[in-house]
Amino acid sequence: MTASLRLPPGYRLLDYDELDSTNDEAKRLGADGAPAGCVVWAKSQPNGRGRRGRRWDGPPGNLYMSLLLRPAHSPAAAAQLGFVAALAVGEACAPFLPEATKPRYKWPNDVLVSGRKVSGILLESSALPDGMLDWLVVGIGINVASHPAGTEFPATSLAASGGTATVTQLLESTVARYHHWMGRWEAAGFEAIREAWLSNAIGVGGKVTVRLERQVLEGRFADLDRDGALLLETDEGNRRVLAGDVFPVAAS
């Protein structure tokens, strides 16, 4: 199967029937000195995880992959690559969905279809003694054939949304679109990424609830800052939010 997959130059596919976590395998490769461009793909992932250590069930039929990168940037700048990954996933999924259905983005790095989460993205990294990145792993999960029930934020799959993609089609397309947007980011910085993400984002300009680790904030999602932070207008003043879970508030 791997021989028939087409990836951009510089990417190498590592194909597994099952891994507990593609991110863990990519992190191991990074620590062992593997080159940038390794794409770790597993057909099932029984012990995957999302942001804040949440469990991400991984039955066969969905896409579980992690990219190993070595960008010459600080960890703070590399956090912007979560937005790059969201754009890649959205553009990879779009051609396989009904014409009236297009992926949308939820801060910081979820991809939605019809208001439900179809993909999650998890970034993990290690820094060198000088503070620059040693490696960065971008984990991507896409619900292709199935999706979990009873999640805090409603989930869906491409199949449930009328999509017709195969896992291998999505893997090829996601890596290709990531390569494109990574090149834009390297050449021109975050602004082009920011504009593309904002053009299809949900919640911007409206009321949102932002759940932090020890606090819940409510306010208006005013904008996406120049570094990817959420700019929140609250009754107590403006806040820059670097990490959290966002829940748009329906208009009453």
C-alpha cells in the first residue's frame, strides 16, 4: 500500500497496522535523530490522546498520522503550525464533501464539518539548550468512517457528513496541503496563515466561552492576534488567550 502513496519530496512514510500513539512514535524518532519529514501513520490507534491528555479513540477506518518536523524556530513560533495543520486538513477534506458543506476552523486547532468536530490536532515538541526547537511533532486525527459519541463538543465523521474519501486519499492530500502551507509560513510568516484561517473560522466576532485549566472566561472573540493568540473582550477588560477550549455561545 505504501508504494502507491504519493507524498511531496522530502517526506517519508512509516506505515504501521497499529500504534498506541502515532505522536509517541514520532517523538521517539525525533529524540533518536530521525530527519524531518517522517510521516508516522497507523491504521488503528487504541491509546491515542488529544489536547490536555484527553483520550482519542482510534478504531480502524479513520486517519491517524503524525509529522516529524525540525523547524529552525522557537517553540512559541512553532505553535503557529497548528493553524497550518488546520488549513491542511480543511483543504484535504473539502473536495470529498458535498458541495454545500465546507470545513470550518475552531480555535486553536480543531476542524469542524456542519458545526461538529471532524479532526483534532496535537502539537508536541522538544527544545535545544539554546531555546530553539530540536523537533516538533504535529499529530492529526481525522474521523473518516466513524466518530465518537457523547463527546463534550459534538463530533462527526466524513462518512456521516456525506463524504466519500478513503484514508489513503486523505493522508496524501493532508501531507500535500501541509507542505504547501508550511512553505507559505516559512517564506512569509504567519500573516497569510492567519488570514486564510480567519476566512473560515467560527466564533470570531461573537460571544464565546473559553475554558482554561483553572478558569472559565466569557466574552467576545474579537480577533486572532498576530501570533495566533485569541483576543477576548470581556467585561473586565481585554485578554490574550494562548491555550484553552472555546465554545461559541448561540445567539439568544
